[in-house]
Amino acid sequence: MFATLLLQVAAKADFTIPKNDVVGFTFFVSTFALLAAGAFFLLERNSLPPQWRTSLTVAGIICIIAGVNYYFMRGLYIQTHESPTQFRYIDWVLTVPMLCAQFYLLLSPAGAKTGSLWVLATGAVWMIAFGYLGEISGPAHSIIWGSISTLGYLAVVYEVWFGRLGKLVDQSESIDVVNAFNYLGYFIIIGWAIYPLGYMMAPGNLLSGLHIDMNLVYNVGDVINKIGFGFIVYTMARSAGARSKATAAEPARVAAY
């Protein structure tokens, strides 16, 4: 069913966006922002220290998956002016576990266990699966499913801030790894708060009275969080590379004296 819908959108979609359609515009901008960021991260990976390359590759793949998906979501939205809920959750069920895996990848050289990765992945899939049930079940049950979905989110937050990964990062000797881990941790507390706001703006939900299109909130959230995760990894990796070069050059400067 999804494959047929993809082909129909690609073949028939009118990609003309009316001037006053702010939501359609954000679909357009999100598509190219995510694809451009994904290409940048993948092209830059070889310029970074080897231990950071997998993390930046994952960041690039996340943005590419989301960018391609936004291309189809944009077409579906412009054709129907309805929320492309199925497409959005297909994106999230792939990319959110990959975002969570970044915490494990950063600490893997320091001895992070695969059990932590499973906690993060399970929490992410749980969060997305029950969030999807909340969006398709109607206003009467959306709060219940949303509350169940939140349990997965709390599992991710706990593992990052208080669980095995949270304790392990305190033992890291790399200031750049610590900074990257903490900045990404702030993203899941602050940046991910955008998504429940969008969820509660669905028709009949708690914030529906604000009359803000949930797609607008989700689109902005995806761009901020997915590109933001990659940008933090890239920035800290560059910092680690510069620090490593400075350390290597120090003996040469000392010998010159």
C-alpha cells in the first residue's frame, strides 16, 4: 500500500506551493535543508579523526532518509492538504533510533555496552509506535497512547542522563566527547519537546485551540533536531582534530627551543 502511494505521489504531485501556504513552504525548505545537510556530513566525514567518522556517517544517513521522505510528504501534502502521518512515522521509526544510537557511538571507544544501545533503540521504537497509534486513534484515545509513548522517551532520557551511558561519560578523558554527549543530551530534553507540542495540536487534542498546523511544528522540529545532531557531532569532531594536531605539534615546538 505504501509503495503504491509513493508512486502515485511521485507521478502526479503538483509541486506548486501557493504563496500563502506557510506549511507547504516548510515542507519545501525542510526537504532541501535535510538533503544538503546529509550530503555535507557524508562528504566531510573523511576530513575528521577516524573515531568520529561513523557518528558523522550516521548523521548524514539520517538527514538523507528524512530529506527523501520529505520530498514525498511535500507532494502528498500539496495534493491533499492533509497530514502525511504514515510517511512521517516511517521516517521517525528509522531515524529516531539512529539519533539515539549517536550516544552509544560516542562512548563506544570508552567501553559502552550494547545493552545501552538496545535500551535506546527500544525506547525510541516504543515512543514512535505508540505515538503513531495515538495519532490514528482519534482524539478520544490520543492522550492515553501519548502517555504510553512518553514511557519510551523517559527510558531514553534516563539512559542518557542517569543510566550506564550517563555514568560512563563522566569517566571520559575526551573533553570533545563529553561536550558532544552533553549537547546531544540537551537536544533530547529541549529540542525533542517540540514533538509533543505538535502532537497536542492535532484536531481535538489539548492544544488544538491554538489553531497551529501540527505539520508546521513537526517540520521545524525535524530540521532543528536532525541537522542539529549532525552539526554537534561535526563541530566536536573538528575540535577534537584541531586539539590532536596541536598536541602532536607541541613536542616539535619544544624541540625547537
